[in-house]
Amino acid sequence: MSKIKEVLVLHHSHLDVGYTHPQPIILELQKRYIDQALDLCERTEDWPANSRFRWTCEASFVVLKWLEEASEQQIARFSRYLHNGQLSISASLMHITPLCSAEEAARTLYPVRQLRERFGLDFRTAIHHDVNGQPWSYGQLLLDAGIEFFIMGINIHFGGIPLTRPLAFHWRVPDGRSLLTFHGEHYSLFSQICHPASNDTAIMAAGLDKYLQKIEAMPDYPFDFIYLTATNPPLYDNNPPDPELASLLRRWNAEGREQTISFVTPEQLYARVKAQTHRLTTHAGDWTDYWNFGAASSALETKMSRRTKQGMKVVELLDAFQPECDRHFLAMKAQAWEQIHLYDEHTWGAYNSVTEPQSFNATVQWMHKAHYAYAAHSLTGYLYATKLEHLNNNPLQSEEPEGLLLVNPTPFPGTHDLHIPESFTQKGRHLVAHRMGQDVLGSELCVETGPSYGLIDLPPFSWRKIPLKTLQASAPSPEIIVSEGRIETPFHICTFDQITGRITGLYDKKLDWQVLDDTSPWTLFQYVRETVDPLFHVEERRTIFPRDVEKGNNSISVWNHNWHARRQSCTRLLRCWVERREHCVTLIMQWEAPGVDALEQRFTFFSYRPDVEMTAIVHKQAITSPEGIYFTLPLNLQAWRCHFDSAAQWVELDQEQLPGVCRDWVTVDRCVCVYDEDRGVALACPDAPMVQVGDFNFGKEQNTIARNPHPLLLAWPMNNYWDTNFRAAQPGIVSFTYNLSTFQRFTPAQAQAAGMRAANAVVVAPVINCEAQEAGQWIRVEGAEVVLFDVKPAENGNGILLRLHNPGHASADVRINFPIASIQQAWRTDALEDNKEELHTTPEEALPLRLSARQTQHLRVILM
């Protein structure tokens, strides 16, 4: 007799926005699937409960699109089957990647509130299939949105196997709460092991018996049921409901077999798992994703998307204090966010994008995917320019601007080296329409030429208007000293060989520390091209990951941990020179290098800030054989540790990751820090999020990263290692900027500041009428340990929403005031902006708050 008495089957369409069909076709098909599911619910409504058809809408995005066009009759049917338990909606908007910022991840949950209100149901479950993980803070956001049950169904193709599966456990999130989680089998496994398309219960039984032997061998399996999901092969992805499956399950159950098979919704599974929570283990840590290395196959678009989101931060900040009532503006903002989400969704392109990269299908799907990034960028650029024009009260048409606007949109003080953008001083007529056409989120509008007009200090969340007539050219800083093969600033001494181009040293004057490991074969920001070594391997892609579906379905890894890589660097230095400006100096090198038609590297050192800004301009060749592009940082550290930030939460490498998740590489939201007891470095990654820590790690599938002395920190901006979905090649010109800074002691708040300053540069905009200097500050935060990481207008128009995070391991106090206004009312809200607790306020005083260790708080404030 088996201990398993029931098989629970969740039937769904796995949403890939692309892959099987071009993206617009996918969304139309997915809407049709809901209509088909309604018909099946109606047809089986009076059947026995364990055979009644049930359908789960795996992503709320499809439901929202369906609701826009559905008739009132269809919506009434939909509501009926939601209420009788035959339909369910996951709280997840779509299957997102670690490219999502914290604000973006929160916004993906906003439809939950809308759906709860519309249907009068308290949706409390979320699903992510296919993807290999979610940031640790995402679990915290789910709880903050009232989600109580989280289901994962990982695909281990080029992925990993966290913990074991199937496994229900309590996922301990950073602030100490726990989220009930079911780490299920690969989505569609019921369809793969039971072959329902055969319409033969004997074949089903044979496949199920084999699977049950695996479950019976698990000594600690706590349930008398198994849970599997069903799609509709041959479409494992973007599949319709199976109209024959309900009849097949009814026939199976009528045969009196040992196990019944029942359709299940996430809510029903939650009820069964919840009854056994006392028997479940607890695991804490980041669910670090394997798959996101594929985002480096479209480095230009990924960079653009990251810059778009930083631009949107400025839009939201300005919109919070100058609310837009124009419906068209608000609709454009919603559209921009939708495009941002769609680019960060986990599907990059066609199933044959690598095997047939020139095929029409692969080309079409990539064009649609890339369009999400370009559309979001353009829409956000329009919104961004609109808000700045409103702030400056600029006329539609004028002569040359009289002044400059500077905005610091970050929660940290900043210093700006003031140059006048070339377009601001052009003689003749100036039009708002012309400025709207510029690439305001790139740099086309703000090309800075001519002299520096001094260093401007800007408080957090502040602005300043400066008349051009008051500016005076700044004298060159005497603290920058340039000699042959040597650059010295108040912070660093950089030495380099002008013949070979090798940087021979980077000395930190404040810490009395030679930052670079001088025994390493690599040097600072050295270009490396990694390929499969042809002296050892023939089948290049299968060398690294020889896919085996059967092993994957049984959670058996097939990574080749011992694949041989060939790593080549630049072959010849073409030119090396130094450019000096008043407050900075740049070392520039141009190279011949494998895999590129041109490579330029720029190292900028400053008199006023301790960063080293490193930029690589790459003209990439169209290469479809597998390769990775790295830039090296060999560090002079001993017993080192590492922290990286993921969706606003700091995670310690190894110590704060779930067992079995990705350690070989990580996706950085803003910054990665590597340090020992005496000092360390922060590498801010505004353009390209992928890094490897310790060594070249691709394909090693390590359970821990060895803490060998002198770790190699690797920026990893480009690769095409995936064998499906992602791009096979990415020819053309793209640049990547990284900021390197040093510190004596790692503190999360200081590291957050380094990342935010690199990503959110001071905004510079023209002011047409500017007779006198003006300045202002929107928000003042007292309490260095707490970071106010997002400011936006409330979705319902009632006040301003603030998101605060305490990255430390102890409670922290903070006081918030608004120099431009008084606080009328304030509430703590949940992640969906529903008021939870009114806070005592007085107009004359700052708002005091206490955040527990690693807590995120959402706050609504109404000003008067």
C-alpha cells in the first residue's frame, strides 16, 4: 500500500511572452484560452468534485488583458467560476527576472488589489514557473501584499536544483517572517510522466507508478498526496486547456485505483499544505537565479532598460510633488511601466533563436522583445522631459536658456562637476518640442563641452537653479598630478605601462592599500574573451550543458563542471593617452582584441570623489559560437566576504543564499562588495548587472565559493552561452560603465549610496527664465541607517508613497520631514498601498519611524 492517496493536478498554460509564437500572437492566444477554460468549467460544473475541470491563470497580466475586451456576460461567468473554485488567478503579473528593481517588483503585484476589489475574493497565492529563483526581497514583498502561499516550478535546463523537490517549506525572508512555499517539480511534469495525450489509463498508471517510487523513497515526505502540474503537449508553453483531460481523470477515478487524481487550484493546494505546516522545515536566504545570465546576450537593450528605470525614478519623484492630472500623461506612464515589465519578463525570444538565428521566426521575436526596451525608453524619456519642463516653467518657444537646473534624485548627498551641455548654449530659437526629441535618458542632449564651472554640492532629494551669467570657469585642481605612466589624485595613485597598456598598480592613499593583486595574470578592468577550448571539445554548447530531459525531470544535474575554457585578452595596444579636465583626469586606451572590431577603455579619476569610473566601448563582432566577455578586477584581499544587492536587499554570498541556488554568478541590482577585515571594494554596475566573484565560475555549479586569497571579481557584461531563447550574437557598438570605490568597513547603507550615485547621476536641464539662483529640497531624512529608495505619487492620487528599507541587522530610527510642506496625515501601508496603520503627526515636527532589522516599510504621506 502506498502512503500516497491522491494526485493533485494544477492545469495551466505556462506563459512565455514569446518562445513558441511571436509575442502579439501569444497574448491573443492566451486570452482565448480563458474563454476555452470557461466553457470547460461550465461543461463539468456538475461532475464529481475530484473530476471537475479546474484552470489556473498562471499570470495576472493575461487576465487583465482579457478583462479589457471581455463582455459583461463572460466576466460574470469568470466571476462565477472563481467563486466556486474552478478558476484561480496567481498574484504574479508574469514570470519576472532578477533584472527587476524593488519598485518594479512591487508594481507587478498591484493588479492583486484591483482583482480583489473587482471579484470580491482575497487572492493569496502566487506562482512562478520555469524561472530559477526570485530575489529574497520578493518573498518579503509577497507577504507585504497579503500573499501567503508561493509556488515554484523550476526548469533546470541551464539551471540548478535548490534544496530538494518536491518540497514544502517555510521561506524565512530578511525581516524574519516566513512565507509558506511549495518548491514543486518542473511545470508540466504530470503531462510528461502520465502521457494523458495517449488517452490510456494503463499508460498513465505505469508512468505514475514510476514517479511514486521516487516519492516513496523520500524518508521525510510529509504528505499523503503528490502535486504536479499539467500543460497540453506538444505545447508545454503557451498551451490551451486540454478539453479531454477532465474526462480522462473522471474515467481514472471511476476505475477505483489506489490513488485518485483531482484537479487542484493553488488555493486548494495551500489548504492541504497549510494543514501540515508544523511538519515543515524552515530555510532562509536569497533564491538566486541561474537563468538571468542570458540577459547579457542583449547587453545594449539591458543597459537601456536599466537606464530607463533610473529615469522613471526621476519621473516618479517629480510627479509626487507636482502631480499630473492629465489622463494622457498617466496613461503613458502606465504604458511605460508595462513595457519595462515585459522586457524584464523571462522570455527573450524564439525556441530556435540559437539553432537558427537567421530564421524569420527568431528575427521577428527578437524585434518584438527589443521593442519593449526601446518603447519603455522613449516613453520614459518623454515623461522625464515633460516633468523637467514643468518644474522649470519653461515656455514652449524662447531664445537661449538663462540658467541650469540641477536635480539630485537620490537619498544621498552628491557633488556635481558643473559643465554646460553644448545644446543649451546654441544661438537662436529654442523649442520645447526640440528638447522633447532629444535622447534625454542617454546623453545626446547633455554633451558636456568646455570648461568646468565648479563643484556643486546637492543635498538628498534636492534641486538648484543657477543663472548662467553667475557662472565662472573653475581653475584646474592642483591635487591632480599627471606624469609619465602615473596619475595621482587625493584618493589614488594609478601606475600603468604606456607600452603594454597594463595597469601596474592602484594605490588607495586613504587606506594605505594596494588594491590590485600584483601576482595575478590579470589587471584592472582587463578585457577577457572566454570560449570553449577546441583542443578539448568539439560540440561546443553541449560541452557545457549536455541537456538530458529525463535527468532534468528527475532533478539530476548535467552541468559539465570540468569544461575547458580558452581565455584570451587584448593582442595589441594601439594607442594610450591621458585627457585632463579641471576636476578629473582620464586614462584612455585603444586595443586590438579577439571578438571585437574595436575596444576602447577609459579610466577616470576625480579630485572630489574617491571613485574610479571605468568605461569600455566595445564594437562587437557577429559571433554565434559560444563566448563570454569579462572585465577583471584582481583584488588584494585575504579572508574575504562578499555582499551583493538584489531588489534593494543586501545578500551575503553563500551565507544568505538557499542551498543549491546560483553562486557561480549573481545579478546585481546596483552594487557588489568584496572585502576582508581591513578594507574592501564596491563595484557599482549601472549598465550591466552580471558579475562573478572569486574566479571564472561559469558552469561549475558550486555549492560554495572558495575563499582563496586574492579573489578575482569579474564584470560579465556579454555572453551567448544559452542554447535557446536568448540571442545567438549581438553585433554592434555598446558601452559599459562601472564605478569602483573602496571602504574600510562594509556597511550596507554606504554600499547602497555607492550604487545609487553611480546609477542616478545628477539631472541637468535648461531653465529659460532664470534671473536669480533658487534651491529647494523635497524630502529630508534623518537617520543614516535607513534608505528611502523610492518616492512616487500614490496610485489613487491621495498623497505620496515612500518606500523605506533598513538594510542593517539591528532596528533603526528615522525621522522624515518635507521642507516644502507640512505633513497633514500619514499611514503605514502594505505593498499594494492599502492603509494599515495611521501614524501620529503634527505639522511642525518630523515624522518619526522605527524599522526593525532588514525591514521594508511602505508609507503614505499627505502634505498640506
